[in-house]
Amino acid sequence: MMATDTQWLMKPNVKLAIQLAKREIPSLVYNAVNLEGVAMTLPEVQTILDGITVGGHRISDQNMAINQANAWRHVFDLVAKDQFAFDRTTVLSIHKIAGQEEALQWGEFRSGYVSIAGSEYEPPAPDELNSIWQQIEHQIGQLNDVYDQAITAFLQMARSQFFWDVNKRTGRFMMNGILLQQGYPIINVPAKRQQEFNTLMLDFYDTNNMTPMNQFLRSCIDEKIIQNFK
């Protein structure tokens, strides 16, 4: 499953990748909750992550932010211990944290049918999810570019809707876990690009054409960060 960066020709560095990502936790959480339609400022997110409640926000919104931070710490821990893998055990352990008290069930694949708002595409039946997961594992294993691996993981997870809720967020954790585990910079989708993200995702659900989203997600990586891996 090991791959390289064929676009920027970065040199992998796991310790550097983790260190830079850890510094981004408030930004990562801020962007994630805002992409889900929860309007929080970066200072509010930082305050919540410091263990202080913020007025004007629902408890569920604050829990979402806390779950995001805890899931990131779990990913960092798995990578640091060389225990991260794109497998069913890992994704369930991440969703158990990220989806706590938000999804109908957390830490297990959904047991019923779901739909995607704004799309006519119908995600697969629950009894197909285990075999689809295996297909995605195989698909990723055939790719030589680490960003193609990571982005394919996110997109196919989002399209399959393995969980009742928190699918895209869990997919982004797996995407970035793949990158960190192989020593490359993570992809942090800015909240200010929410409309572009949502539009491209709806097109992807309908077509399963990953190219536009692949290009978009690569464009979210800061050029200055890339230079650190040259």
C-alpha cells in the first residue's frame, strides 16, 4: 500500500507530517464543523477545545467539535505507533469517536438505508457494505500515488455512506491517516471553500468521476507546507 507523491515529488517525513498536523488541530476542527453547517469562529473552537463552553451554541455543536479533536488525537496516536491502516478495524475505531452521540450508531456500519441530500444517487444497501469496503481496500492498493490513494479513500467512503452519519468527516480522517502514515502533508479543506466543496461532491455522487474532486482536494494543500518536504 506504500506509495509516493508523484505531483510535487515531496520526500516523506512522518514526524514532520504529524508535527505540522498537530499544530493545525483548531483549524482542522473549525473547518470541519463549518463544512457541516455549524457556524463557529476559530476563537470559539479554540475555547471549546480548551474545555470551556461557549454561549450561543448548542451542546451538540460543541460536542461535534470535541469529537473532531479527539478523533484527530486518535489518528495521531495510531500513526505514531505504526498502527494506522486502511482497514475496517481502524475506520470503526475512528467513527466510534467522531460519531459519538451524533450518528444513530457509532463504531459500526449502518444497518439500514440512507440517502444523500441534494443527490438522486442512492448509496448501497447495508448488506453490501462489507464487500464494498473490501473493494475499496483493493482499489487503493492498486494506486501508486499517495494522494490518489488518500483521496480515493475519502471519496469512495463518502459515496458508500458506510455510517448513518459522520461519513465525510470519517472519510477525511481516513484520507489524512493514509497521508500521515506514509509521511506526507494532510489535506485541510477550508470552510471558505464550502460551496465549491459541496457542489463538486454532489457532482461526484451522481457520476463517480473522482477527477474534479481530486484536483480540488490537492488545491487545498498550502504551497508553503509542500516546500517543507522538498
